[in-house]
Amino acid sequence: MKAIVCEEFAPVEQLKYIDVPDPVAIKGHVVVNVTACGVNFPDGLLVQGLYQMKPPFPFVPGNEVAGVISEIGEGVSHLRVGMRVIAMCMLGGYAEKVLCPISHIMPIPDEIPDEEAAALVTAHATAHHALKQRAQIKPGETLLVTGAAGGTGLAAVQIGKEMGATVIAVCSTQEKLDMAKANGADILINYTETDLKTAVKEVTDGKGVDVVYECVGGDTFHACSRSMAWNGRLLVVGFAGGTIPEFPVNLALVKGYSVMGVFWGSFTLHQPKDFADNMKELLLWYVQGKVKVVVDEVVPLENAKDALNKVMNREVKGKMTLRP
């Protein structure tokens, strides 16, 4: 089969599109013929050696796919060959086939196309976990989302609205803000045209923000850290801007708010029941039209380097997916 292979930590351009052995089903696992694969910012960090996880070489990146089960391993009774599924594979997704444990397989409702199903897990599941388990956001609270037109940003906007929050979208262009508004944002801030801290103070009448979903880092993080309400929760989701900020802890002390890390991969391992319940709720919301994956572009698997560069350069509105 064909796959995108990382042979050493290096720039995205050094990834290879080559033939690799087909996976074989083992006990408690299934083989999925991949029909679509989600592209995520951490994938680009991973292949450069900049992510928390550093797999042994060679490896195939990609942690979320949609596809059809083609082979079933020993001890698998509730799944069948030919079933459409979402596979949360952690690695191996940028390929024509992937081996995945049955604990990370979910049937796809008929209403969800493959390209959307493949891009649903990482962005929406991260935002869902962040707002539900970490922030425990309540109806009527304010939620500020940075990078609000990206895949996980749009997911946070949609889910925040579904959970009853007033959503403030922060983006770098009017086009991106329009996208966030179309997905439910109530208040729009273009941080390239106005001082973010001043704008937040104005739109919250000086109170500050109850919850910040922060996935940009750098100066954006610092502005948010000074814009929190009493008992606020500052969610550290990622650093798409490229700079990991240092946090002055006296701000949390003086302003009485919490800084919370959000690492969805660890959540799935440490709280598997909560993870399963979250996915059931997410899929129900999707079928009900309350959340939706916005797919910016679908590109051939062989062009994965181009897709990753677009994601890393923050040129994508919504999600990118690969098609083998």
C-alpha cells in the first residue's frame, strides 16, 4: 500500500510517499481501508520532532481516519467487514490502510460523509473535552476562542454555543471572522486591527472572560492572560502561532483564575469512559445539526506535504482532509 512516511525528524518537505507493507489484523484489532484522513496541526509538529510524542522511525503520521473495515482480528465480535467507521489510530492515518484497536473504532452514522467524519475526532473532540471536562463551562458564561476559524477553533465556537455560552471569536482577518460568525460566534474581534486586551475589556464591560480557548500562543496568549474574569479558566490548547509563552503566575494569583492544560490524547487514555460518552454526545449533536465539520479542502494523499504546510501556515478555514 501507499503511505506518507517520516524517516527522520525534519521539515515537512522531507516526508516520503512510498510503498509500505499492508497491515495485518491481530487480536483485538481491525484493518480499515482509509477513505479519508484528517490533517491536524500536531501532525506537522510530530514529523519535525516538536511534539510531546516522539515515535520510533520510520512512522506514518495521522491520527484520525474514516474508512471501511476490511479485516477483523481474533476476538472481535461487534464489528464486521464492510462497516463504515471512524478510527482514532494515533499514528498510521496517512495511508491507504491502517490497523486500529477496537477500543478506538466507532461506526459512522449514515448522515455523516467520510471527509467530515475523518476530520471530526481531533478538533471537535478536543474542544468538547476542553469545554466540558476541563472548563466545565456553564450557560450564560463568556467564551473567547482564539484562532476561531481554524479546525479546532470553529469546533469550540460551535460547541460553546451548544453549551449555552456567549462566544467571542478572535481572528486575524474579516474573512475568518465571517466564518466564525457563520458557525455561531456572537462577538467578533480582529486582533490585527485593535488591541485584543482593550477590545475584550470593552465587550465584557470590564468583567473579563470566563473561559478562554487558547490555541495560538505568543502575544495572543499574553493578552488573554490579562483579560480573565474572576474564577475564569484559561485553557491552554496549543501554539499555532509558533511561540510557546511563559506565564507570569502572579496573574492567576491576583485575578483568581485557573490555567488548565488540554491534551485530548492523554484524556482518552486516563478517562476512557468519559471519552466514550463524549463521542456519543458529539455524534448525536452532529446528526441533529448542532455541530458540523467545515472541510476547507480535500487533497490526494500524495499531496500530504502541501496540506500540512497550509495547516501549519494557518491558511486553512476549518479542516483539511486527505483522500488515498
